Amino acid sequence: MTQNGTVAGNGTQTDSLKIVIVGDGGCGKTSLLMVYAKGDFPEKYAPSVFDKYVTTVSYGGKDIQLNLYDTAGQEDYDRLRPLSYQEVNLVVICYDVTNPTSFDNVTIKWYPEVRHFCRDVPIILIGCKTDLRKDKEKMRKLRALDLAPITYLQVGVTFIFIYLTDFLSKVIYKIKTFTSTPSLKNKSY
């Protein structure tokens, strides 16, 4: 875990984690981060270049600051994106569940890139835009290509925060366990 914690307004030390999110342009990375960090869903698509969102979660009675780095997925930024991987604690690879090419790029582009620059860093894969699976026109196009989803879990928007918060608690536990392993503790990422 990054130990360059910050001091909160009440004088207590806050640990911080650096989480970088990658994936194709337009796959839903920014929307995911904005909903989680700010509670707002963006009204229209505006490509991110390299934005940072900050939120705090409680874990084990301690506040942990999550520094969420939204990267640009477009090819134009392939040479700049690796700069965001420095000192990272977790990488989230996202793909658009309604776009088969986006999913293919997980194995063709994103996983190899992340493994190259972040050898010992945990990775999480998240499928975004599951709400668009209800879009009849989108489903018709996917069926025509024989790419319609077989099944999926339907979750109401109010539960997204509960699931994501619970999920991140488990991730924080794993990161703390991972970084407290003696052989990995002093490694620099």
C-alpha cells in the first residue's frame, strides 16, 4: 500500500491507494468512476485524457483515500498512459459488454500492457454498460452478429454503490495482504 498517506482535517493519518483504470475509449471507465467517486452519472460522453477522482472509504476503522486515475484509451495516448502506472496499487481493466471488440482488446492490448508495466500489481476486470443490454436495437445488432449475451445479473442502480463498496473493501483487504507479504513489501512498482 502506498504509504504516502495524507493528513486529514482532524489531524489523523489517512492511508492512500492509487488505482488506475484502463480500457478502450468509450467503454464506460469515466462513468464508472464518476458514479462511484461523485455519485453523478455523466449526461454525455466526453473523452477523458488523464483525470483523477478522489474518494475516501472506511476499512477496519481507518479511512483510506482512493486516488482513482482515469486514463485515455485512445491509441493517441499509448505512449503517455504508462506514466500513470508508476506506484500503482491496483489496475482495473474495463470493457464494454455490448462491444465484442472492446472485450477482445482486453487480451490483445490491455492485459499485456498492464502486465508489462505492472508485473506484481493486482488486476480486476470489469464489464461496463450492462444497462445497455436492455437496449433492443443494440441487442438486435449483437444477435445479427451472433454475439448476444447468454445471461447476466440484473442489479438496480441503488445496489451498485452497495456492491461496489463491498467489492472495494475486499480489494483493499487483498492489497493490504499483498503488500504486507515480506518478499513483496519492499518492492517498488
